[in-house]
Amino acid sequence: MASPSLQRMRLYLHLVPVFGVVLSLWSLYGEAPYGKGGDQREGTDRDQVRAASRLSVTLGIACISAIALLGAGASTQASQMASLRFLLASSFIGSGYFLLSLALMFRVARGQSIRLPGVSQLSRRLP
């Protein structure tokens, strides 16, 4: 049985903007880094970590995809002004991703839910 502070630390690690995506992928698709146990509390802890992992992977992939697409759009523009608009939108996406991850970490610190409308429903489709 994990203590609440250890559980929060696990959730924090999964919500770190870039490195948390790698940890989340590892915990979802690789070996489970937190062991296996039959305790009911550990089951709910694992469910919370799994939900945070799914959310982290969904947000990370969406951010990387949006930045890549906006960067590709910026490189194909003949006008420098249009290219600048794409690059500015790309920077807003990246900054928004970091701020959203930080806000989710604050929600974990307060003991609130980390569900996001629409995104959490989409992330439930991951295994």
C-alpha cells in the first residue's frame, strides 16, 4: 500500500511535460514500474496512475503533432508573414502544453481530479 505522498509523486512524474510522456508510455506498454499487488488500494492507485499516463500520452502526442504540422505549414509558405503566423501558433501550442501540464500538477497537489473535458474521454481509448 502506497502512502498518499508517494502516490502524488507518481502522478507528478507522469504529468511532467516531456519526460512524463516517456514514463507514461513505459508504464502503459512496457513493464509496470510500480509492481503488482492484489491489494484493493493498490488497484485504485494503479488506476489513477494509468489514467494519468493515458492523459499524459494523449496530450503529448497531440502537442507534438500540432507543432510538427504547424512547422510543416510554416516551411511551405512563400510569404514570411504567413510563415511567422504558423510559427507563432506553434509556440502558443507548446506554451499551452507546458502550462496545462503545470495546472494538472497543481490539481494533483490539491487532491482534485485531473480529468479534462473531451481529452480524458479520448485518452480512455488507449490500452
